[in-house]
Amino acid sequence: MKYADTWDLESIFPGGTKSEELQKKIKSVETDIQAYQTLLRDWDFQEDPSVTTFKNILNKREKIAKGLGQSSTFVQMTHDAYMDDEHANVVMGQIMDLFSEVQKLSTTFTKKLVNISDEDWQKLLNDKELKEISFTLNEMRDEGKRLLSEEEEKIIAELNKDGLAAWSRLYDTAVSIMTIPYKDEDGKVTELSVGQAMNRMYADPDPQVRKQIFEEWELAWTKYAPIFADTINHLDGYRITLQKAHGRKDHLEEPLEYNRMSKETLDAMWSAVANNKQPFLDFLNQKATLFGMDKLGWQDVDAPVTLEDAKPTRFTYDEACEFVITNFASFGPKLSRFAKHALESRWVEAEDRPNKRPGGYCTSLPEFEESRIFMTFSGTPADTSTLAHELGHAFHSDVMKDIPSLNRQYAMNVAETASTFAETIIGNATIKNAKNDVEKISLLNSKLENATAMFLNIHARFLFENAFYEERSKGIVSEKRLNELMVQAQKEAYGDRLSSYHPHFWCSKLHFFIDDVPFYNFPYTFGYLFSLGIYAKYLEQPEGFEDKYIALLRDTGSMKVEDLAEKHLGVDLTKRDFWEAGIQLAAKDVEEFIELTNEVKNK
């Protein structure tokens, strides 16, 4: 079957960012916001303790969230796929104005929740429907106790348009105009987009090509670094100010609350990683030996491994889609059917072309109760894994669509669980289906690149970001110092096993500039290791496991992660042994990789 590799944007709002239907939707949301404002203004729980009134307010709030989500997702999708669409920023400005209004009203709503007495609050939650969403309602009420006065919070919401959100969009705009020059063997120079250059730099089998692009890559980010240094300083300086104003003691408190996890769990996870890195450092050393290098350079860490002049494993997009559908079916029919539907319905933007932003993600169209996936598919096994990863995200959302909206708001760490679980299925399938040892080595390498990303690369990101926040709380951090902090973090995370590092990684990694979620990176490692724990349970008892897995996913929006793990897996996340067990599963791949490569070399 032929699968389209571009989004069907017309089915959402025909006419792109200049769509009349889009403007009608924005106007409709604006009207709903006005009605919501009136509802809230007139609501006094002491005078009207009616459960019905409270539910009406919740329903109006949900309708607005879905309308804004549908509109903003569409505009972002269009901008990311076609970065020369200048009108996208204009429309996003309209939408951000409405988000600001909603944020102000959200403060009003939350303040009114806080003002309800504990006794009346418990009576309210005795209602059957409200009891079902009580976890999230209690979270909202507890969060409300941190808020400043309603007037102060309104000012913050208004300033946010030109604060957090504006700095984040400035980063997107700057990246959209960047290009990386690449000179081929005939001397022809091609200007690559950031996304194209990144894919080529990490995936090209030729070390000279990787080296050339990496040098140009560093030069390009160095050129723009003064802009990005200003951006990250003001983005996170703004956030630190808000955190202090809301009574938070340190910079980790907010992301931990957002991810519904304790500091003890975070510390246990990183402690397990830090103390069990040796297998993955051995993997890097073995790759260096295979490449005839003393040490890998930064650009070589994710390079493909090809032995005996074998060509790297490649997939067409159609082959990748069929491979994912088929191997999802080995786990369970529901996951496979869902993936087939998403791919056939053009939910995925995967075309490899200029003028696209780098990276990949899964996003939501809440009014359709559907997801959409953004990536650039260049034919590598890693791209096939990315496709599976993002389909895992989409499946997570899909299995929750029949439960109350407030119970679907799962945090990023458990979101990464579903995506990584799907990626694990495909990674194992590619290795199992290898035609020979040489191909198996190539595929093991791809799988282990993911493990090293989780245990080394993302650890470096966490170490950098933690150090940066500590220094930023005392004042502006210079570009030079940002580079120093980044290299220090990389050397610590990688055990100083590389021959070169990426000083400007702090500005080339989009994740540091996302405005709505602080410390965006550590949830990836959490999700990866948590998913390995789930996968181990599946291997123990595969029969009927898909339904147990779905039950876990459906609880992710209404439980702390420690409680989720205890209920569905019977484990304690604050202990290192759970995390170390997951790491050991990944370490077995290293053993097989080293054994196979030594056998092939010695033939």
C-alpha cells in the first residue's frame, strides 16, 4: 500500500492559516470566553452551591480548551511543515491573545475553588461525576493556593504573551531562517535546513561528511549564539521570577509537580544511571574501534555501523509503515489497528524536504479527538523508530478518549512511557528480522543509540540545565559560560570518552527553549526506563497483556507516578533497584553488540 507522507491539513481548516473556517473558529472561541467570563463573575459558591452550576462551568472551560487547542495546533502544524508561512505568526498572535484571556479566567476559577471551605469541597466531590475527576480538581485547588492576587495573576498572564511565550517563539523564528552549508564531493554547495543538516550529520555513514557538517553546524550556531544566549537567559530568568513569586523553593519543584513525581524518585533514577554507565561507555569505545578511531567525536555517537562493506539498512516510508503495523500486531491487535488507521488517514507529516523545522513530535487535535505526528523521514532505522515512538504517543491519547477530559491530562514522563514502549517493540523486531549478523549489528547499533541518548545525552542535558538554573538565579549567564557548562555536563555524562564535544548544544536543542514545560528533558529517561519495566512484565506474561497495558495508560492522568507504578507493576520508584533492572535490560544489547562485532572482525 502507498502511504502519503504529508499531512492532510485541508481536512482540519481548508485554506491554511488564511482559512475563513479558522477565523470563524477563533471568533467562536472568543464568544465562548465571554460567556465563560460571565459565568465565573456571577458564580459565588456560598450563594449557589449547586453541583449543576459547577459542572456547567467545567463544561464551558473544556469547550474553550478544545477550541483553542484545535486552532493553535493547526497553526503550529502549518508553520512547522512550511516555515516560510509568515501569516502563521499573525494568526498565532490572535490565538495567544485568547490564551492570555483564558489564563486570567483560569486564575479567577482557581481562586474561587480555593475559597470553598474544605467541608463544602468534600461535599461537592461526593457527586459521582466529580468524584471521578477529583484527583485533578484537587490538584487545581492545591495549585491555586500558590497563586498571587487575582489582579497580579492577570498581569502575569498578560505579560506572558511578551515574556515566556514570546521568547520561545523568537527561538523558533531564528531557527527557521538558519541554514547549514554542505559541500559535496563535486564541490557543489547546498544550503540545508537545520532539520536536514541534523539528520545528515548524525546518520551519514561517511565520517568526513559527518565531520564537515558538524563543523559547519557549530559555526552556524556560534553565529546565532548571542541571540540564543539572550533568549535562554530571559526565558528562564522570567520563569525563575515566577517560581519565586509562587513560593517555590527551587527550580526543580515546578517540573516535579508537573510530572507528578517526587524528588526521591528523580534522585533514585539519576543515581541508578550514574552508577551503571559502564556498559554504554563500552559501547562507545567499541564503535570507536570499529571506525578506526581512538575516540568518537560528538557527531559520530549516532553514526551507523556498517561492516564488510555492507550498506546501511534503509527503509522507504511505505516499508516503514508496513513494518510498524505488522510488528505492533505481535504485541496486540488494538495497537496495530490504531497505527494502520493513523497512517492511512494522513495523520503523519514525514516528507524529507527543505523549509521544515527540525525534530519530531505528536500533537493533539482535541475537537477531533485525534493526534497528528510531525517528523522528517530519511529512510534510516532510527526514522522508523521515531515513527513508532510518535504513534505510541498517539495511541496513548486514543485509549483515553472515552474518559473525562480532566483525567486525560497526563504528564510528560508517563507520556514518554507509551512512546518508548512502542519504540521498543519496533527496535526488537528489526533485530529479530535481521538477515545476518552484519545487519543485526547495524540494528543493534540503532537501538543502542537510543539507550545512550537516554543515559548519556539526556543526563548531560539535565546536568547542564540544573547548573544553568543555579547560576541564572544569581544573574545573566554569558554565552561563554553557557558553552563551558555544556561541555562540563557532556564530559561528566559521557565519562569524557569523546574526542570532541558540542559547546553550543544548549542552543541547538529545541527542548531548552520550550516555554510551557521547565526541565523538558528528564521525563524522556523516566519514560524510557519505566517502559522497559513494563516491557519486562509483558515478556513474563504476554497473554492478554495489551489490555493490562491499556489499563495502565488510562490511569496516567489521574495518579502520582509512584502510585501508578505500585498499582500496575507492584514496584517502588523511589528505590534504585527498579531503575537498575531496566538499565540491565538495555545493557544486554551492549553485550550482544560487542560479541557480534568481535566475531565479524575476527572472521
